Amino acid sequence: MSGPVATPKLRFFVAGQFNNMDNRSPSYVVPFDTRDFIDPVTGQALGTLDSLGWLRDDGYEGREAGEALPGNSHIAYLLNDLPDSWRKSNMFQGTLTYDLTNNIKLRFTGTVDGSENPASGSTFYTNLQNSYFNSDRTSMVSRDHTMMGFRATHILNEKTFYELGLFYTSRDYKNYDKDFGDDWKSYADSVANFEKFGATGWRSRYLGPGWISTINNFEMEPPGYPNNGYSKNNQTDLGASFDFTSQLRPRWEVKVGGRYEAWEMRRFSSGNIRQWLQTEYGVTGDDPYQWESIYGSDWEYQRQVELSKASGATYYGYDIDGEETDEFPYGPNTPQFASGYLQNKIEYPDLVMNFGLRFEYIDNQSLKPADPEKPVMDTQRDWLDPSGVERTEPYTYILPRFNFSFPVTDRTVFYAQYGKYMQMPSLNQVYTGYTQLSNTVSPMTRSPYGWWGGGAGWTAKPEEITQYELGLRILVSENFALTTTGFYKNYNNQLRIDEIRASGLHPEEIAAGATLFAGNVNEDFSTNKGVEFTLELRRTKRVAAKLNYTLSDTRGTGASSRSGDVVVSDVVTRYPVLMFPLDYHQPHRGSAMLDYRFAQGEGGMLQGAGVNLLMTFNSGHAYTKIVEPQELGQADPWDIGVRATRDPRGRRPAEPLNHSMTPWNFNIDLNVDKVFYLGGISVDVYMHVLNLLDRKNVINVHPTTGTPEDDGWLRSAHAVSFKKIPQYEDFYRAINLDNRWAWQMASGKDFYGTPRQIRFGVRVEF
């Protein structure tokens, strides 16, 4: 909704929306019901027998063997349905503009949005293991975002103007128990749970009911199992910008400006509340630790250390109790970013040039030991002493950029550009809590092994990108245009997890070249080169169309910071030194869009009606085939099929790196809409169909077999004894071969794209 407010000089715009999704991550689910499994003794389906023939607990996790599973002792899923995977979100945004004078314009903007959803349940893996019997206690995730901005534009004359901007951003995230909220110390307390729910069956004061185990130790959360974790974070940003534009000469335009941002970031995460409570109050809850009487005036520091170690808490900007603090070194991270640019545009009848420089200032201010090779430690507690901790130094970059274009003929324009860019790594890779920082550098606990996710973050630097591009824009006819673009991108100083080695500053402590610990270093590089073709038809007789095709080649020494993490494990190996096709290498990508619609005032009753059809296609991505596992190793009977995916230490490649490709993908989306014009109001009624043909596009495969349907385990001779266990083979096929339970656990990915979705909606504009 938009319009003037009292005076034409003051105008407003507001918009809002509310979304309620029953399935926030649509995915293919092959239906099954364990009541349809065949009983090997009777030869009948379990569902035709009395309850004694249905699924029972096998007692492997401490529950009574033979105990009926909760509810009616069976597990069942419907087609493409994951229960309790909903999400609710809302958004409101508004803009207010005011013409203070003919030369000064003010603009105020604001956006508020938020969402809430269960923390688990959106994948088959978490839905089956965590939510199926325990959806009432599934933790919740909330996200809230507020953004406000102000921009003033001052027109000095017809050739010169400048803009001043101020902005504020706040982001809040929380993963919490929906019944206890921020009272996280009650999550794993049986007394608090009994008082609130009448909960029973706990194994001890702070240890919930034993997990369900069925069909040879397939584990599932039982009803009433408590949440053992709580996390929250808050990020605020206050900044300003300045932009100046002037046409200094008839053919010379100059732009200069800058931007400054100051952030404050806080995070608290306790991943083991039970251990926190047992350390604070004793195993039975009635023997609180006497911190002050034992440690005297130093008791608060000692408590922080002991509880941090016990619970594995990650925090900055909060203390060990989750309360805000600004005290060094536990205070918030306060990164600062600044940038400035100078751009020149020179225009001649046969040549247009843009050239300039960009300055980037990045100050992460992440914590680091002053001397990583000889950190100052509290040896009694094996804790990094705050006196030996400092903040990292800032980085600065000068980035040149240049582009030009000129006509080759009256219908053809040649253009080219060059530019250097930089990209910050995710701050989740840079910032670690004080507990992890201490464990990483302590001579007692530091380790060269980082493949499970640990390692130093302060060692990460920005990544650098150099981009080249040239092309032709050809006006084939009055309505057809063809654009051909060749591109080359060089990515340097990309992150990877690797060993941090001693420089030899303290040879009496550790020899030069010896491994200190694992950390993020900027040692990888990659290239992306290719050519892109775009053919566009401007709307002619109600029809508009656009075709796009890209042929590219992506190679490097690592696809992500953790793609080679087996190097920092107990396996003796090394990183690749030669470039190879990366995991996201897709040589062919393309799309075709066709739009047919009637404008307002034409077509009679069909005015405002339109149809849009979008087809996309791409070749698969690269992957490496590996030899199927020949033994269980550290896997269990339910994830053995993805053992090599879950633990790269056991992989045996069957070919050169990323020599194989996944299948091609094709997709068609359809949008049909009709706008009704009702005076000053327009009502747009639409139907949007995603994946119109319900094509089951394969986006990943088992590297052992090259297909998404079979992991190879049930064909193995080692599986013979397991297949004799009642219901094992049926259940393995249902959850793994049909529904990817183990694959999602091991990779965090799916084998297939999303199924068909049909959305109906109404959009009203005032």
C-alpha cells in the first residue's frame, strides 16, 4: 500500500506478509508402514498379528527388552509428508519519503521480520530419529531481524549531488525448549520436568529416559526426552555511508564515497546442560559445589573455567550462565568494516570507459593467543590465561576495477571488464568461544586432528578474487538481442583446514616445522572459466522470451574449507597440489523462459491475465567413485552404507578425483495469474507450480555405487548375517534406500530435488 500523507511532499509505502508452511523443506518421502513388514515365523504381515507381533524394544539402550514401542508399536510415513516440520514467518516493511525542498529529499526505511520453527524434523533423518516419538519436546528455533535506515539526498546543481546514509541492523537467533524458554537450566532437570509435565522414567536427576532401541539397535528419542542444549546469539550493526556524484566535464563523471560499519556480536551455546548441572549441583542435585569456600576470592574465575570445560560451552558476549558481559576476554566480538571507492566514467560517441579503485578495511578483532607457539596458560586449570590473549590485526586492500565498451557496428557492441574483489570468510569460521580457543592452543589438549570440526579460527584471512570478462551484445532485429560473454575468475587464498606449524621461535619448546594444531589457513585456489549465451525477445504481441546457456569449467585444489579434512586426521595423506574438477563443477547450465500476458485495457475479460513458463536444466556435478566398504569398521548396521561418506579416513578411491558426474537435471515451473483492476486497487490472483512434471531430479549419488537408490550394503556378503535379523532388511530398505536416513546424517544433503509444489495466493496493491 502506498500514497501521499496529507501533502504530496510526504509519501509512504507499506507491505506485509505472513507465511504458514506445514512443510518448510519439501522432500520426497516414500511411504512405508512397519505393519506391512513380514513376520519370518508366520509369514504374515506384522499388522495382521496381535500387538505381540509388532515392533518391540530390543533392550540395547537400557529399556526393558520386549517393551512395546510408544503409541501403537509401529512406524509409518505418508507420501512426501514429514510431520511437525512447519515454519511460521511474518514480515513488515515500510518507507517514508519527504521532499524537504526541491533539492533535498529524505527517505526513511524500516523492515521487521521473524520466524519460528522446530529445530529438527525437516529432514527424514531428524524426523525419524528425534521427532517421531518426541515431537512434543522438540526444541524450537526463532529468528528476528530488524533493519532501519535513513538516507538524505542533496542536489547541489543539475550536475552534482551527494547522499548521506545512516543504518541500523539487529539480528537475534535462539534455539530453545518451547516449554521452559530461556530457563535453560531446567531443561535437563527431572524435578522441573516433573513439576511442569509430571514427567517420569528418568534414569537420574539430570539424565532423561533411555533411548528407544529396536530391530538390532536402531535408536530413537523416547517421548519426554529432554532438550540438552540451548543457544542464542545477537548481532547489531550501526553504520554510515556517503556517496558523491558529479558530472565534472561533459564526458567525465566522477563518483566517490565510502561506508563504515561497526558490529557487536554475542553468542552463547551450551551443548551439554546435563554436565553443567551435575558440575554445579552434583549428580543427585543436592550437593552444590562450594566454589567460594574452595577457591576463595578467585571462585568466580574457577567456576567459569570448570563449567566451561564440563559443558563444552561456546560463548562470547555472555558469561557461563548466559548473561551478557562486556568483560575481556569473554566480551562480545566487535568487528569493524570500512570501504571507500573512486570511480570515473568517460563517455565518447564510440567509447565508454569506467575505471576506479576500491579500498577495503577489515578488522575482525577475533581473539588469539599473543604467542601461539608458547601460550600463557593457567597450568593448574589448563586454561588460556586472559593476560596472554589479544585481538587480531586488521587487513587492508586496494582493489582496481576497469571496464569499457565500444560499438563494432551499428548493431554490435563489444565490452570488457577487469576487477579485483575480496570476500570475507564466514565469521562462524573465524570466531570461536573461549573454551575452544583454550583447548586448541593448550600444550595439554592441542591436536593436529581437525577433521571432526575443531581448529583455530583467528588464522583465517579474506579470500581474493580476480575477474576478467569480455563479450558482444548484438541487436539481431528490432526485438531480438543476443549477448555472448566469456569469463574467467581466479580465486586465491581460499580457506582450508590444515595443520598450523611452529616457526621456530621457541626451539627449546617445540621444533620448527612441528605441528601445533589444526586451523583455517588460506592455501587453496581455484578457477572458473566459461562462456555464456543469452538470447532475449522483447515483448512482442504479448510474448516475451529469454534463452540462456552457460558452458563452464571449475577446477581447483579444494571445493570447500573442509573438502580435504582427512589430511588433518590420523590418516597419513596430503592435500592435492594439482587442480582437479571441483565438487560443484557443472559444465552445462541453461534456462528458457516464455511469458504470455494481456496488459491492462486489452483482451477484454483476459486483461491482466498471464502465463509464465520457466524451464531450467544443468548437467550433474563432479564426484569421486570409491570402493564399497568391506567391513563394518566403526559404523553400525544402520549407517554402514555411508561409512566412507561419514568418515573419510576409510575411503578408497576407485578413480581420479572427481572423475565422474551425477545425472542431468531438468525442471519446469509454471505461473498463472490474473490481475483484477478495481478502481485504485489491483488484486493479483495467482497459482505457482514448482516442478510442474514432478520430476525426481537426482542431485547427489552414493559414491560407492553411482546411484541414489542403492548404497551397496545389502548386496555385500557381510550383510548376510544381518539380513537374517527379523525386519532388518525391510526397515533398512525403507529408511535408507528409499528415504536416505543414513545419507542425510552423513552428508547433510539429499539425493533428490524438491517434489512438485502448488501454491495459490492473492496479492493486493492499494
